[in-house]
Amino acid sequence: MAARKGEFGEPVVLDVDGYDVKLSSPDRVYFAERGETKLDLARYYESVAPGIVNALRERPCMLHRFPDGVDGPKVHQKRLPRGAPPWVETVRLHFPRYGLHADELCVTKAADVIWAVQMSTVEFHPWNSRRADTEKPDEWRIDLDPMPDAPFARVRRAAEVSHEVLDELGAVGYPKTSGGRGLHVYVRIVPEHGFGDVRRAALAFAREVERRLPDDVTTTWWRKDRDPAAVFVDYNQNARDHTIAAAYSVRGNPRGTVSAPLTWGEIATAEPDDFTIATMPARFAELGDLHAAIDTTPYDIAPLLDRAERDEHAGAQSPPEDDD
């Protein structure tokens, strides 16, 4: 049943760094656990604006929209929703397999994020490449994805060993919660390779973590063949058109959890459910953007590609691609 006019509050206009963003239905409850509204969601993103813009800047971005709040249906939106003001920018992506293209949101400022909230966006899922060359990723993503029976202690161990391997490689990793039960680590890389090579490098890294933690970690491709208590290092998140929630992105659950940047030292005690739209504004005000320096530490993945080649020559199977 359609909402009556004014049922969720009269529209409000937010001044976001000089851009007016009209927010309709500001009182609609989006997160049932504490009752946060659409306006609360917009205020959250304003409070972490430098962080979320840094995470999304110049990247094609898929939007996960929840027009009726997170207890309602989710819309996966590749193309920019209709009605965007002229100051919202896009980037065109091509999908050769289907002969299609899509003009996706390309965030350059906080107002773009708040406008997306007006369009009922809760989650922001950017590509790991930027619009200057969308086919050359500049971000390598390590996704520590626990299987259903894996305790978070195993995710922590996988993160600690990932940190060790990154240090040995001379790469700087920036960890964050996934907003769910896992952890992510992002590494800025030199944008000189295509998605296929970045995925190969990510797989070589994942195999090294698995060698060091054979009882905790898996790289087994088929889900049905994985230990249900293992942590899957999901290298395929580096394939073309695969996206995961950005740093500072809210997740679509009643608690309103957030994909929260962490220091490496926090991983030993961090509890993912503690990072929500209710707790993150104060944390951000105190710590600022823990990923602010990520662009200053690009890593050349050539050594990982050498490892990938050695693995392949030794008979390691390359899992099926899932690319467009």
C-alpha cells in the first residue's frame, strides 16, 4: 500500500557543503532495532563524509537501495537512478558479454552520497578501479569470509597472518569489518594490470595464507567442498564487476552495522556488531578516517604474479573466471 502524503514526515532540505539535497520521507524507519530513520541515515553519512567519499571517490558504484527500509525488498542498482541533479557525476561501464553499458554513480563529493540516500540507498558497493581507467584496478581486496560454522576468532587469525604476509611483501594493508561476520583488507596497488591478473595475484596471496593456516583457512572454490568452519579467502572479489561494501558503508540489516575501518591492533578485540550508525559518528570524530593515507602507499603486484606463475607451473588449478 502506498504511503499517504506526509505519513513519513514532510521533506527536509539538507545543505551538504553548499549543495541542497531534498530528503523525502525523512521519518521512515530504516533500521528496526533502534528505530533509526532515513534522516538518521543521511546524518550518519554526513558525519563520516570525508571517509565515505575517500572510499568511493571516482569509482563506479553499485547502489543497494531499500525503498521501504532494510526489512523490505532490496534493489541492486547499477545505473544511476532517474532524477539525479546535474551536479551528480557518472562513469560509463561496458559489459561485452551482454552488449550493454551502464552509467553508474561516480562519487566526487559528500552531496552525491546524501543524494543517493534520498534515493533510498543504504549500501555503497564501489568497483576496485577508477573512472580514469575502469579496466585497471588500483585496489586489491582481501575478503576474509567465514563459513557458517567459523567463529570470529578464526577470522582474526586469518587477518593476523594476512598482515604478516603483507609485511613480508612490503605491502600496506588497511583493514575493516565487513559489516557482517568477516573482515576485509584493502591494499592500494599500481593500476598497471587488468582484473584477471589482479585476481591471480589475490589467489596467490590467499594460497600463502592457507599454507600457514591450513586448519583455519581455505581457498577451495566450490562452496559445497569447503570446511563449514573455515575462513574462505575470497580472491574472486577482485574479478571484474565484483563489488563489496565500501569502508563506512552501512549494511542492510536491522542493527544498521557499518563496514568500519580498524587499526591492526584493534582486530584482536573488535566485535563487528559494535560498529553501527549509532556508534560510528563519535568514533569518526575521535579517530578520523583510518584509511585516509591509503593512496600514499601503492604496491606493485609483480611479486605476487611471480608466485601465481610458480603455483600454476606446479599444477595449481585456476578456478573458473566470473568476469564480464
